[in-house]
Amino acid sequence: MNAGPPGAVPPGLPPGLPAAAARLQFRDPARARALGEALHRAVDRAVDRTGQPVTVMHVCGSHEQAIARYGLRASFPQALEVIMGPGCPVCVTDVPEVDEAVAMARQGLTVATYGDMLRVPGSGPSLGDVRGEGAPVEVVYSVADALALARHQEVVFFASGFETTAVATAAALLDDPPPGFQVLSAHKYIPPVMEIIAEMPGRRVQGFLAAGHAATITGSGVFEAFCARHRLPVVVAGFEPLDILAALVALVEQVARGSAEVDNRFPRCVSRQGNLRAQEILWRVFRPVGGRWRGIAHVPNGNLRLRDAFAHRDARRQHPVDPASLCQGAPSALAARCVCGNIMAGIAAPTDCPLFGGACTPDEPVGACMVSMEGTCRIWQQYGGQVRLGREPPLLPDPTGRTA
Ligand code: SF4
């Protein structure tokens, strides 16, 4: 599409719109149509080369939200399946991590955490449940809120999120926080879990969309060794509809060519080396350790824990919870039917779950994927109308020999 001379306001936009804002046309329908057509052509070429449908994975709840909210799947070629992997930090927070926070709250420690975490099930009651019983659990919207609380009392900040939010937690710890501020880290680091997905037996995934915000911190270069090791392409994508469509075109074109490279399609925020200052802050405070991601697997180097220099700020070390007291409850009959793990591993869709939209809803979630705003089940429930999700059974030859 011809966008006109630099600085010009494209047709159809309000007159007087600042030129800089007018250029931010990441939802332009004409461009979206053109990218949709390019995507169909790329998928056709990929199917010609590989002889099979194309399956790619994104690892970010914000990508799933944008895809569902803007109805992008309705425009995807039938031979393209875009699945969500373990891209919701709340969903992958493991049961013992929730149990630790619950145990601390029951000891009378003030636990401050993000609202989504209150309803994430542990092996027993959730943080919301014990809050209802009178335990001191506070909802915060940022680490800054938790710091403000800690000026008046001892506070355990139950911190979840990927490297993007972990940097904010790290920066808070380096900035002389109040004496009563401690962190119970459930932070996770995305690149190692991509290794797990890539090494899964029978893996269908032929390429990854990487999250633009996380790559803003780590840089796109963090994926280069992964691409070489697994012969899989990675394309860094932003979060507007055109960002996602353009990145999908680039990703499927790599599948069609048989190449496996890192391609940064979010250059307005992401560089190859990333934010070096943020990385320095992140790794000064946290060290990567192995640990379970809920429903998926043990992920080597997938959990971020505080370094020894911050032991006095580490709630896990200051208020150790007896591991024998964790994870003792058997899951309820409903929870036992939850397939969140398979969904986050990309081998099931929310609609494969018998509880989806019935026994499990955002008001009464059974599994973590229905709790978080970034959980696939919650997103699909919220936006509904999953038009032609690329999961139709393949057309089989008519046994009578007739053609349609
Ligand atoms: Fe789990 Fe609910 Fe999703 Fe089913 S619909 S997988 S029970 S979160």
C-alpha cells in the first residue's frame, strides 16, 4: 500500500493527527490484507516443500491476546496452525511456589502479589482463599506498590513474570529498598523452555515467534544458538496486528526455504544485543536455576532465584517453608481433568478440555490457564468465536470415490 509522502496523514485518519502518530499504523486494514495474502502464499510454498501443514508456536500471552482480540486466526490459511506455548508467567508458576506463598501468608507475613496470582491454585487453598480467612495478602500492580507497602511493614513480594518483569524486581532490590522488603521469586526465564519444546518427542513446531518485550531486554541475539542447535527459525514479533502478521510471513517464509535464522521484526524496540544495562541488573540479582514449570517439565535454568548476595532479601531463605508440608493435597476431581500442561506444551487447545467454558470459567477457574489474563483458556473464553482455528480434521478422500 502506498502510505503517501513521509509525514503525510494516511487517508481515513482524523485530520490534524500528528504525523508521528499517523505513521504508527499497525492496524491498517489494507496492509493487513496484503500481509494476509503474503501469508497464504508463504504457507502454500512451505506445504509444497515439506508436504505437511505448517505449525508454529508463539511463547507469549500478549501475542495470543492480540491474535484472539483482532480475530487474526480467522484469516490464517487452513494449513497454518499458530499455537500458544508456555507464554503465561502466572500459568507456569508451579504448585509448590504458590504453596510457599500461601504458607507464608498463613504465618502472618504480608504477601503482596499481582491480582492474577490470588486465584492460581496450589495443592490446597489459593492466596485468595487464605485472604478470605483473614491472612494478610495484598494485591499490587507493580513492584513499586510493594515497595510502598514495605515502608510501613515487613512485606514478602511474591514476584512472578518473565525476564521483562524480573528486571523491575531486580532494579528494586538494587535501589536500597525498605528494610522489610523481601522477595519470593517465581520469576521464569523464557529461552530455556524453548529448548524443552524443541526437544519434545514428536514435536510438530516448525518455528517460533519470540516475544518482543522479552527480547527488548535479552536482544534477538539470544536465540541465535538455539536456531543453529535445533535448525528452527525464530522471528521476534511486536504486539500490534500488523506486527504479528508480518512476523508470521517472515517465519513461514523461512519454513518454506528450509532456513533457521533469527529475524528481528520488532526493530523499533529490539536490537541484537538487547538492553545491556537491564541485563546487567537482571544477572546481578538473579541466577538461573532448574525448576518445574507447572504442567510442563523440569526446565534447566528456567527459574530465576536470588543470588547469595541478596539472601537477606530472599523470603525463601528468611522464612523457609518445610518442603514436606507442600504439595500434600491430591488435586480435586475437576483439577485432575485440567489439561493446562498439554495446552502450554502446544499439544492441546482449550477446546480439547472437557471443562472449558462449562465447569471452568474465568469466574470459577479450575486451572491456571483460565485465571490469568495471559492464559490461553481465559483468552479464548474472553474473546470467544474461535473461527476456523486451523484444527479441522484434514479432508479425507471420499471412500465412494466421488468428489465434492
Ligand atoms: Fe484447565 Fe480450565 Fe483450561 Fe480446562 S479450561 S485446561 S480446566 S484451565
